[in-house]
Amino acid sequence: MCTLEKRGEIFFLTLTADDEHRLNPALIDSLRSALRQAKDQSTRGSALITAARGKFFSNGFDLAWAQSAAAGGGSAHDQLLHMVEMFRPAVADLIALPMPTIAAVTGHAAAAGMMLALSHDYVLMRSDRGVLYMSELDLGMTFPDYFTALVRSKVGSSATRRDILLKAAKMRAAEAVAMGIIDSVHDSGEATVEAAVRLAEELVKRKWDGEVYADIRKSLYPELCGVLGLASQGVIASPRL
């Protein structure tokens, strides 16, 4: 599950179980609850850091849960589609969150777990352990529309997008930063979180209006926001003007 802690103006969202942090309905609900809480408690100049305990940042959708849930009726495919649609608004929550967001990728981030990381404004990653990996091609699955829209929005190089989606490349941190997928590389999980804190501290000093920040973010990704059903508010004037 998730915990949310606020230290000063920085929110720390942590995936807490020492496992693969696979995204099933319970974890998605917990994630969305934490994001709602951060939004409700945000003030001018807030920021959010997302990290995870253990070897994994997130290993994607919980396919074992889909199989077990299918025993109660329906099919594993139907349960997978249920998780896909549950996760869509979680991505929208991050894209619309009224503060800068930083993913501290402290372990493997695969499939929906990689999408969770890319839904943040900044992605920092440890170099000593973990890969980014879109496993759907290897598993014989296609991508939800918001996954491909997220990749097109966040990854500038068409060759890199090809390698992510059509080659199922497993990318370590050094490769990912060279390809422009992540922002920086750090020696360990602890160093990654420390770097995320330093970045967050610099961002919160700016005391930006959260609603203005979120609307500018949405304007950067019109295709993604269209798929997610997020609308820009148009021109917003901060009360400080």
C-alpha cells in the first residue's frame, strides 16, 4: 500500500510493502487516496516525491491478482481491463496535481510501473539496481491508449519511443538518462531519494501557485490530456498579480 507524509512543504508518497508493488485495485485506490490527500493539503510552493521500498519501484499490473479474481467470475482479461481503467484516473491525478512531482525510482519500474514514474514531472533513478522496461510486447499484450500517449508526450526521440514500445528494451539508468527518459542518475536508492529531496527543496522555494503550475503542465501535453479527459482552465491569473 501507500503512505503519505508531509515534511515542511514536501509530500513523501511511499509504496510501502517490501514486494513488487504490483498495481492491483487495492494499491491503485491507496495511491489515489494519497494523491487526493496531498492535493487537499497543498499550499503555495508544495512538491511531491514518490518512492518505494525494496527491490522494485513497481512491476506493473498485478496479473496474478487478475487470475485469482477471475475465479470469482469473469475472465482474467476482464480483470486486467478493470485495472487498466482504474489506473487511468491515477495518471490523470498526477498530471493534474497542483505541485511539482518527482519520481525517485529506487528499483525496477516495468510496464504500468514505468508509466507511474513517467507520470511525474521529474524522474530520478539509481544506477546500481533496477531497469525501466515496457514488458507488454514480450507478454503478448497491446498498450492502453493513455500509455502510448504518455510515452509520446514524455519521450522526445522517435527512435527511443520505438525501442521502448517496439523492442521492449530493458534500460538501466545510464542508458535511460542518455536517451532523455529520466533526468538524473544516482549511486544508490538512498542517494536517489536524497537528490529528489534537494530538487524538491529548490522547487518549493519558488512558491508557485499550484493551480497555475498544473494548468501549464496540462497545456504541455494536449494529446495525453485529451485521452485522460483533462481540460485546461485557460488563462489563470495568480492572486499575487
